[in-house]
Amino acid sequence: MKNDPGIQWIRDIRITISKELGNDPQRLVAFHKELQDARKTKMREQKAVVRDKQGNYDDQ
């Protein structure tokens, strides 16, 4: 793996998360699935903002 200081902080976070989960791949997958599901729910709750034919914003 190439040493890239620009993304080293991402690697550090991944290592920290993995250690917190006991370096258990199944727990890591479950953790990320929970995050993904939470984001999906949050996105569904957001309202779309569109413009009508006159260019006015119309919340849907």
C-alpha cells in the first residue's frame, strides 16, 4: 500500500473502528450495515425541493 498522507487519517479511523469492534469482521460488517441503514432512513425523511414552471420553489 502506497503511503499517502492525504488519506492517512481515513486509515487511522478504520484502524480505530476495527480495534473498537475487537478486530471481528462480522461485527465490522454489522456496524457498517447499521450506518448504511440509518443513512437510508434519513434520506427517505428528507423532502425534495423542486421548482414549478414559473421557477418558484415547491416543497414536495
